[in-house]
Amino acid sequence: MIATFRYEFLMQIRRPVLWIVYGLTFAVIVVTFGQPYAELSMGAGVDRHDPTTAMIVSADLLMLLLPIVYGCLLADRLIRDRRLGVVGVLDATPTGHTSRLIGKYLGTCAATAVPFALAYFGRAVAYAITEGEPSALGWAVAVFVTTTVPALLFVGALALAGPLLMPPMLFQVLFVVYWFWGNLIPPRMMPTLADSILSPNSRYVAYGLFGYRPAQQPPDVLVAPDYYTYGPVSEAALNFLRPEAGVAVALLWIGVMLVLAVSVLSLARLHAIRTES
Amino acid sequence: MRSLGLWSHEMKRAGPAALLAPPALVLLVVFLVAFGTRLGSREGNTAWFLMTILETGIPLLAGIAAASLIGRDRAVELQLTLPVGYRATLLRRLGVMVGWTALCALVVSALLVVTGWWDLLPAASHGLAGQLAWLSPMLWLTALGLLVAAALRSAAAATAIVSFVWLFEQMLAHLFQENPMLRLFHMFATTYGTAPDEWLPNRLTLLATALLLAAAAWPLLGDAERTLGGEKE
Amino acid sequence: MRIEISRLTKTYRGGVHALDGLDLDVPTGMYGLLGSNGAGKTTLIRILAGLLKPTSGTVHIGGHDIATTAGRLAVQRTLGYLPQDLGVYPDLTARQFLDYIALLKGIDSRTTRRRRIGEFLEVVALTQDADRRLKGFSGGMLRRVGIAQALLADPRLLIVDEPTTGLDPEERIRFRTLLSQLAGERTVLLSTHIVEDVAQTCRLLAVLAKGRLAFTGNVGELVSQADHRVWTLTTPGPAPSHGRVVAAVPEGTGMRYRLIAPTAPDPYARPAEPTLEDGYLALMETGR
């Protein structure tokens, strides 16, 4: 598994298109979000001098659009073995199918997340220097590990396994539609998984573990009189999937992401077993 | 006869699953038209969804089809030795996918006009020019897909860029609306709104720039050595 | 269709010299191209097929300069090509795939296509499986589909790269015979590292090594490269350190070795008649 991990990591990270596509899209994000990205403050009143808040905003900005790039660049990795005709050769190696799948999954996901991480931690270093807040680096690690990594693990599993179950082109379309519908559409607009416990882009960890609070009360959140939080959205469907944020729910969200990732990978493995037999 | 045979083989080669998405979109529209109101969606909301499907869904399908053209052809080496240029074959394949998508878009448009939903669509033009609501962004995203596929020679990278641009224009529509220059290039000006006298210039600008993107892709598609080399993976 | 290659060089990006000043004249008939992996065979073949552009030098095929678009197209109209790794479209049946390629090769008449496809499916023994989707075909069957497509348009120049890989012995023999029969008025360039295929089909051949021409001539001349250098030795001990072992067969309690060495590698070694493979290996040893 370690050998597969290493091999897949190197194969993916050496792909020039990985860097070209991330470079182009990241440049567009920086140019577009000029002011918010420079200040790491979204919306009026967010305290940009608070390193935790700044690192959460930084992760939010990247998680909006970059997972699409991450997923698309992963989507051809599992089917590539079949296309290159190396499945037989790999089957003859002593590494078991499941170990190979896990090694491949972790290796390619890790490599594809490297430019993502560089962008994120690069901004964290810049913030730490300009604001004189070295603690931002520690918060950056904590935010990345608890919010970005679980989300990328799930999205990575989905992107790797999807093209095994349907034609790659159809999967790409569904993946983009899923990301838009299931993560970015405001919940009041239509029934969506956005902001739910099932969404990789939700903010349960930010609110539940790091105490993130936008200075202004969000207009569409059902709130108790004395505080506001993250959770059920007024007039939205599927609110049963949006429990009120707290430490337990934040940990639950991390668990849900990991369980979803394992489930999708198990599905891929089962599909492979069915195809082999 | 020969041409017909080639088109027919290209359709079979694409496979039924690859051609499934556009009709699925048509079914979604039929479902919304028939049951949208009964499901509790307000009339204005349903109209907006229908336009979103037409103006954003159709271009996404065509754009990803174009972006997937290069890098997944198993018989590329043989194809490049045939006297019929590979560029012609690629354009035929694009024609199959985009043509099929456009046909489905026309069915959706006709359905919306006949059922009266078209009149409720925000900022939609009427008559033949109204078809530019989906045609312009579809051709623009297709041309972009073709160009990045030819330049990067990787379906994964090209679809990543097309998907990113599609999502970007949806999520940051306000940026396009606020800037008079960018307004001309916004693919989804019908869905997200624009001044009535700016709609047609926007559609025509998209068509003109699509032409430029396709022209930039043309020489790249004709370079056999580049195409054969593929993406370094 | 004569192939005239003069000072042909191909340098890939990154400075890899795949071909280095190659001069070669390939007459009509069957012609073998031998060489180890990385010798430049596939690069040469791809240049001849119009897939790659030479860095320098000239190539004329049947009088057409392949550096020009008109020349390249003229050659491609009369070319049958079987690449080393032929990919196919899994959703098409064998018959549909051949029909598709025939159309792309410009065979417009439906009747002609049907007739030729039927003929060549018979030749490659795939008539029974013609209407099965290619996704269910074995490697050998796909190879046979590849051979059939290369022959479809009655090519005057046939270039086949490792054509017998994946075929069973019976199929190999049948295919080699077919190639020899086709050669008559055509030029058939057989690129392979299976020396036996060349030995059984070609009178003339070239050997490439490190992008250069290591040998050109007839089969007998290549065999003679190993004259007085082939030895057999039966011994219960290990192979002698002197010389290159080309075969080792267990015999009784010992091993019977076949070796290439300039002088007898062991006092008990006996001289043997060289084969084409010995000649090829002796040539490679000399160039090392």
C-alpha cells in the first residue's frame, strides 16, 4: 500500500497539467476576490485581525471553487489503469486489490491536494508576516486538517470512483452539477444538500470547533433570541440534515465525511469485484 | 453516403451512455413544467429554473463534451495515419455531441414556447433571436473546451477548466453584472439578468469570441505529433 | 513503393536522439526492421506513417516527399498501418470498427466495404465473432482485428509494428504467410524484435541500434555475422563466464548451453551452425 501510495503520488504530482490548471484557476480566484482575499474578510464586520477567523475565511474562499478542479483532475486516475492496459500487470503483484485501491486513493488525493495546500498555507504565511501573527500558522493547520481534509477525502473518493460506474463524460457533468447544487446553492432557493451535514462545503467545524461568527447576523438563519448560529435555514427544505452547530455536530460532520468516503470507495471495490468475476 | 456512414459510426462509438445527459435534461424540464407548481414552486421560481436549465445546463453538457475530445481516443495512433484528417474526425465527434445537445435544447425551447413558460422567462427574447439564450453560451463553452483540450491534451485538465469557468460565472454573476465590459462576456446574462438593450450585444459578443477561441484551437488540432504525444502522465 | 531515407534525424523535446543520421533504402517487397527496445524502430515507423515530423533529413516514399502535406497525404492514401498498441473502440463490433476504418480510408462503396471486410475477417479467422463488441475481445483477437484493418484498403505500403505479439503459434504462422503473399508488388515493412518472424518472411532487413543503422543487407549476411562464433556446451556446472548465453536447456543432470563468443568459451564447447538470431545477437555484441 505504501509503495502504491508513493507511486501514485509521484505520478500525479509530476503531471504538468495539475500545476497549469491549478495555477490558472487560482490566479482567477485571487484576481476576482482581490479585496476579500487580500484582507481575508468576507462581509462587513468580520474581524480580519483575528487569525482563526482569517484562516477560516481563507479556507472558505478556496473551498468555493477549487474542489471542482481537484475532483476533475482525479476523475481519470482509476480508469487510467484500464485504458493503459496495466490492470493485469498490477493484479499480478503481491499487493492486494484493496490495499492498492487505498494506496491509489490516498496517493492521488494527496498529490492533487498539494497545490491546494500550497495556496492555503502560502496565504497563511503571508498573513502571519503582514499581521505579525505567527499563531495564524497553527490555526491554519488546525483549520485545514479539520475542515478541508475531510471534505477533500470525500470529494476525492467520489471523483475517483464515479467514472468506474458511468462514462467519464457523464460523471464530469454530474460532478459539476452536484458541486453546484449540493454545496453552493442557497438552501432557501430549492431543496439542496448545501449547508447540511452531508455537504463537504458546510461550516460546521468553523462554527462548532472554532467559534466562527460573522459579525452580522445572517438573515436566513433560524436563531434563538440571544445568539446566532449555523444550522436550520428558515423556509428551506431538508432542514433535518442541518442540525444546529456545536462541538458534537462538528465532530459528527468530520465522521460523516470519512464514512461517505469509505462508502464510496467500498462501492468502487465491489464494482471491481463484480467486473472481475 | 460515406458521410452518413461516418456520422452513424461516430454515434455508435460515443455509446448510448454518453448521449444520455441531454435527453435527461429534457425530461427534467418536462417534469418541472408538468409538476413544478404542484410541488409548491412559485411560478417565477419555476420559470427561473427552466431558464437556468436551458442557458446553463445545455452549455455545460456541450462544453464538457468538447473538453473530453482529446486524450481519451484509444485508436489515436491509427486515426492519425488515415488520409481523412484527424481534425475532421474530431469535429465530426464534436458535431455528434453538440448537435445532439442542441437538438435537445431546441426541444426544450419548443416545449417552453408551446406551454407558455417562455413568456415568463426573465429577460428572454422572443422569436428566433431568443434561441441565442442557449446557443451563444453553448458555442462559447464548446469553443473554450475545444481550445483547452487541444492546448493541454488532457480531458481531465480541460474538463476541470470548463467546469471551473461554468461554476465561476454562476457563482460570481454579480461581478459580471457590475462591470459594463464584463457584462458583454457573461454567459448567463439571461438567467442572472442584464439591461434589455445589452442582451443581444452580449449574445453576439459570445458568438464572436467563440469563433476566436475555435480559431485558436484549429492549428493545434491539426498538429499530429502534438496530439499523438498526449498528456505527460 | 520504394522508401528512400537520407540523413534522417529525430530529436524529441528534452534532447533525446531517437534517430541519428539514418540512411536507408527499402525496395519493394518484404523488408524486416530489427532492433532492441529503444533502438528507434517505432520512431522511424511513425515518421514513415506521417505521425511524426523529422528533425532533419529527407524521406521519399514512392517518390513522394513526406515533409510536404501533399506528399504525406499521398502516402497515407496507400498506407496500411498496424501500430504496436492498437486501441479500438469498445462499443463497436469488429465489423462496425472495420467499416468505420474503411470509410476513413476512403472506401466509399458499401458493396466493396462489405466484401473486403468479409474477406479479411475470414483471413484473420474472426468471421464467427464479427458481430461481437470489441470490449469482449481477447488481446490476440484484437491484434487480428488490427491486422484486418491494415489490409482493408489494399495498401501499396504496409507498415506493421510488432504484428505477431499476442498471437498463438498457428495464427503467427498464418499471418507471416499472409504478409509474404501480400509482399509481391507492395512494400511490407515488418518491424519487430521477434527475429524468427523476420527469418521466416524477409529476404532483406535492417538492424537499428541507438538510432543508427547497425546493419543492412540480406538475411544470409546477418547470419554470417555469427560465423565461427556460435558454440554449444553441455555441462553439469554453471555457464562459462566467457561468451554470451543465448539458450540454456536442461539435459540429463546438466545444462546444454548455446553461446556466442569469438573463441571457444570452454575446451569442451563445440562449434554450431549460426541462425539469424545468433547473427543478430553477434551484431549487437560487436556494437556494444
